[in-house]
Amino acid sequence: MLSQEQNERLTRVGKGTPMGTMMRRYWHPIAASSELPHPDSDPLRAKLLGETFVVFRDTSGKVGVMDELCLHRGASMAIGRVEEGGIRCIYHGWKFAVDGTLLDTPNHADPKVKERLKAKAYPVREQSGLIWTYIGPKEKEPPFRHFAYDKVPEANRIILKLVVKANYLQMWEGGTDSSHVGILHSNVTRPGWLAEGGGKAPEINDMVSSAWDDMSPKLEIENTGFGFHYVGIRRMTDATRNVRLVPLFMPNGRIIQFPDFYTTVFDTPLDDTTTASYLVDASDTRALNLDERRKRSGLQEERYYKNNEFVATWADCFGQDRPAMRDKESWSGFHGITQEDAVISTSMGPIYDRSTEHLVASDAAIVRLRQRLLDSVQLSEEGKDPLGVDYEDMTHMIGFDRDIGESDSWKPYAAHNTSRYPVQE
């Protein structure tokens, strides 16, 4: 249980807040490349950590991230014209390059104003289908990170973006919680439910495993330089255990291992009550399909997913299928892992009050996540670098899902995380 003061410290991300200050020390995704599909695409109005920006791709294909409001009279540049190498405000025609250079002032002939003024633009990197920006102190800009998914062929990587009306920590904790997987997601994981309860087998059933019938996993946790990782240990037979390693990295990321691909998730705070989750699937062995991913996630119907947003609400109880629950065709009345997770996070309200909860042993990873976040905030407040901010090569940070003998240790399989990214003293 957290105090209300601790809960505020963890969940508020606006400018000047302890968490917001710490998070501004990192690069963050601000859009998917597919949202700006070609040069001179329509601009995006994008939020990040409680601030609002305009994101645009110029005629040469370069991406710019600037403060939303025109520095002349404060009109939104997100309704501007993207043309001829820049973005132009429709109010008075002032035009800016991706680096903020003022290119044209139609209502003011004196060229000196173009030499004197420049819009506030931010560093941008586009890589593996994501557009990243850094909005923190210029003098503290960290190296740009590279992840394991950057190394796979483009055909073996897909991106799904989901904007949910819930605080980032609700989304991140949901992804950290191991014990819910074999319960909330029974229809796509738990053979006991499918066999005995009569649930309909999923169309994509590669996650169904006897390990998920153990709904009370034992958790073992190690701190690392990027945050921490943990294993959920589930008994399969008297001689065999399943171990699933999940890395959690600052300031809002995790890696989830599936049978033949893995998902790197960035639960990026747009503001205190809205989160953009970027899910990057990658496989070392096969090409991936976005339509298959949407089916797995339950994000095909517009009543759930529209324009990258999770749109289900309490108005119709999130579209929950109660008859299917009564007939034991569905455990939750929802379908798809991501749909179920989004419903749960949204049902908690915009910012969940953790001072009222009652945690148990299977919540140990959530407790550790909160502590590592608070550790990182404390480092930031002391004028030190937050956890893992200077790691450029994150490609060795991966998870796994494997079966081992009763007397075997999982730690040698996780040595790539602890040796490459040791705990910072």
C-alpha cells in the first residue's frame, strides 16, 4: 500500500513535478512513423508529459517536433500547412523548418525578424517505425537508445499504438503483473479453463500452456542498471517448472516474451490521465503480420479501437459480452489480450488510488516497480542521472520463456541483463 503522497509522486508527470522532471531526462516516442506516411503529410497534434507539440514531416522526409503554438500570435501549428520544406501557420503565414528556423513572414517584410526569432524545436530521431523526441534540458540530452527489435529485418517487426484514458502507471503495472495472465486472459492462455470450463479455444492459440494453470506463480526479482527483471515461476510437473523473465526498464518500458516473438512496450504518458502504449513486436525467426496482431489484441472492431485510441467506455460496460460469460465461452466477456488489459486499466478510473489496495505475494514485481521508479526520482532530485539513462545499447536486454528442471536455476539464462547492465551503486 502506498500513501496518497507517494501515489501523487508516482503518477503526476507534468512539468516541474518530481516524476515529470525525471522522465524528461529520457528520449520518448511521440508518434509512429505510419502516422506521417509521406513527405508533407498532415501534421499531428501530439501530447507528451503534459505538454503539447506539433509533429510534421517536411518535403524532404525529415521530421520536426516543435511547441504547438506559433511564436507570432499563438495559433496552433497543428492546423497549419505542411509544404515546400516546412510548416506554415494559416493565421499569418509564418513558416518554420523542422529545426525551428523561421523561413517566411508574409505579413512582415523586414528580414531581420527571421534572423532574430526561431521556434522552439526538439531533437528528433526516427528509427524502426517510431518517431522519438527529447524534451528535457538541452545540456543533459542522453544518448539515443537502441533495442533488440532494431536488429531484426523490417518484415519481422510490427508496431501497434494504443491510446488509453488511464495513467501510465496503471498500464505499466498491468504489464508487470504476472499472476493476472492466467486469469484475466484465460481464453488465450489457460488450458484448464478451456477444457473444463468449456471456453472457446482462441484462433491464435500459441500461448496456451499448462504453465498458466498455475495461477499463483512464485516471483524472484533482481535489480539491474536499467531497472529490474523478474521471473514468474510456475510448476508444470513434479520435475519441471516454467520460468518467464520480464525486464522492466526506466522510465516506462517492458519486454514480454511470446513463443516465437517478443513485444517491447513503451507506456508513454501523454498527460496525467492518458497513456500512449507503443507495442513493438519483433521476431528473430519469422515475418509478422499487423492484422494478426490486432486479432490477438482484440483491437479489430471500431467500438474498441479507432484512430489508435481505445474508445470503449462505461456507457455500455465496455461492450462486455455477459451471455458469453454465462455460457462459459468467455472468462472475461472480452476478447484479446490488449483489449482486456485496456478495459481493466480504464475501469480503475483515470488515476488509481493505491492507498486503498491490499497487495499479496504475487504483486512483488509491482512493489519493486514502484520502488525503482522512486529510486530513479530520488537520483534525479539529487542532481544525479536517473536509472539507465546513459545506456545507448539496450539490444542485450531481453526476456525469455522456458521450461527448466526442478533443481535448475534460471539465473544463468538471465546473465545477459545483469552483466551488461549491472546495478548502479
